[in-house]
Amino acid sequence: MIRAVTDRVFIRLPPETETTEGGIIVPHDGPNERIVGEVISVGDKVKSVKVGDKVLFHIFDDLPSAEKDVVVVRENSILGVFENE
């Protein structure tokens, strides 16, 4: 696992396809302007989120990482943290 530094936040993205209760696969049609993910690592200067938080972030600010389903953003690209999730 790689550790985030400074104001960087590593976020695990949800799977690209979702399945309904009946087993129907619902693919995502394309890039969204915003996306939701789970924080898996935070840099030492990050104050507003912690590992395990479910966050909404601006997708155009993300950078790919070594893992396909993980992206890196700066803390100021995070738009909000879901509470009671």
C-alpha cells in the first residue's frame, strides 16, 4: 500500500458496474463531473477527512494511482463528506 503525503488523499472508487437486486447489470455511461469514493489514505497536512470516510469529490482533479480503482486528489478537491453512512 502506498501512503499519501502532504495534502493528498487516496480514494477508492466504487465498482464500474452495479447490479440490481434482480441481477441486472447497470453500467455507468461515462465520466461524471463529481464522484463518490472511500478515503483509504491521507497526507499529514489533511485535516478535513480521515481514512474510511465516504466523500464526494470533483473528478477532473483526480490523478491515477498504481491501483486501477484508486485515484489521488488534493484535499481541496473534496466537496463533501457523507455523514452517518
